[in-house]
Amino acid sequence: MGHVRSRIMGQGRHRWLMAMLAVALLFLVVFVVRAEPREAPVQPPAQPVAFVHKTHANKGIDCLYCHSNAARGQVASVPSVEKCMGCHQVVTPQNPQSAKEVEKIRDAWERGVPLRWEKKFDQPDFVYFSHGPHIRANVSCETCHGDVANMDMPKPGYNLTMGFCLNCHRQQAPEKVAKLTDCATCHK
């Protein structure tokens, strides 16, 4: 009889333990859901110089003049102080705020230090992207980056997703679509 009684009590403890485990699991789920990061407004990274793209584009400077690595490398690159000074040794903007920004470039040049630009456009590590094939296919910069020529600074909230790229790749010549939609083309 004692054996049956201890077995019944053991089952009661087992049920109590399972109930406590269920409550603890419920609290954990609630905690995780509430602790999930909320979408915060995207703040553009601080840049060493308040560069205004539209000013330069309105002067007829092509994107590839400053982002020269785009035609031959995986990343577009940002211009060096030397590249900026190619023009700003002799060009001083009339606008006082712009002139102040050019002085930052000249100061870096005189001190021999590079400007530390913060990346605005980046892909995850599992994505392989090269500007070169897109430039050779005459895809304009605006197709992916938006109308940067009319922006002070490009907006970081661009929509370069896998779907965005695939939509464009599917619209190419039929003989190219299979390669352009093959996973290994962009994921290496």
C-alpha cells in the first residue's frame, strides 16, 4: 500500500513540476517577445565632411570620378583626400558652410591624414556583389542607389534586398536570366 501511495504522490509532484515548467516557459516567451528590438529610426552615420552629392553632380562630375574603384573592384570606394584636393586646391565654394567643409579637407591634406568615411551602403557577408558587371552592363548608379545626384547625402534606408536584385535580374535578356537568378551568382 505504501508503494502505491508514494507513486500517487510522485505523480502529483510530477504534475506540479510540469505546471511550474510551463509557467516558467510562458514567462520566458513573454520576456523574449517584449525584449525583441523594435525598429529604430535609421540615423545616417556621422561623416568627416558634410559632402553634398548634388553640388558635385550639378557640376557634371560623374559618380565614377570619385567612386573610381566601382568599375574594377567589388566595392565602389570613397575618394581619398588626394582625389578631393585635385579640385579643391583651386576651387573654394562661395557658400560659407560649404567653404568650411572644404577647409576640413584641406586641413586633412596638410596634416597628411585620411578622411575616415563611414560606410553607407553595405551588403551582408553572405552576399557577393561587384559593381563591375553592373557598370559594364550599363546599369546606372541611380537604378540601385536612387537619385543621389539630387541628394545632399545618400539615404541609408535604401531597399537593396534580394527581391530587389532578383526583380531586376529577371527582366534581363532571356539567355542571361538563368545565370543571373542562380543562387551561386550572388552567394559565394
